[in-house]
Amino acid sequence: MPFRHTDKGWFWGSSGPFATKAKAIQVAQAAFASGYKEESAMNKNIVGEFIGTLMHSGTIVHFMHLQTKSYSVHKALQKYYESIIDGADTIAEAWQGCTGQIIDNYPPMFGNPSAEPLEYLTSIRDYVIANRDAISDYSNIQNEIDAVMTLLDSTIYKLTFLK
């Protein structure tokens, strides 16, 4: 948890206020010595998987974009793969900035789904919904995940209705 200073004093996450930063650090050290595991450290594996899944979806959708014979599907998928990497990158950088940790445990390999684009992107959307709460409680990171959800929903709309 981050240390922060307010007009009330020093805080370690939601613990505090403490008169000095040294006291807040002492409380944190005591918590860790008693077996406390920081939530962001426990969730580091899911964060790497989450970011890796989003980035990988850009590659898979790019392949689908090149293989389709439908112009509307082609354009919908293009918008997705051009935007998803930036969205995933923003989430990763915000998470690293909020937690002070570097994501260094991305999954080594992802499979190539044999699904149709609409089915695949719906599965990515379901994955994001199921896992977003495990990523972070920080509202700015959840806002970036919302932007990814908007991209997914927009692409699903185009694939469903603009044929």
C-alpha cells in the first residue's frame, strides 16, 4: 500500500493517521513481519495475465482482420487491434505507477483461438468483466479498464449490426 500525507497526518493505505512518516513505515513493517501480504503483490500474477490477454487479443484480432471477406468486419476489427494495445499499455503503466511494482510475470504463450471474431471478442469481454476487480481498486485503473470495455462493446456492436 502506498504512503501518503494529508492535512490529518501520514497514512499507510487506509491505516492512520500517524504523526510522522516514520511511524507509518513502522506500522507497515510490523504488518509485514506479522505475515501481511500486500494485495497488489498477491494480484501481480493476475495483472500480468490480464495485460497479456488484452495485448494478445490485439494480435489475434489482427489475424482475423486479415482473413475476413467482410468489409464491415475488416474495419471493425481494425479499430480494435489499433486501439487495444494502447489501452492495455495504459492499464499496465497506471498499475505499476500506483503500486510501485513492475509487472514481470507475463504468461509465456497464448493459444490461437479458432472462434469467429464476434465469439472471440465476446469471450475477451467476459474475461475482462470476470477479472477486472482483481486488478486494482484504484479508480483511475478501473477507468482505463472501462475504456477497454467501451472498445470491446463498440467492436461487438459493429460485428453484430454492421454487416
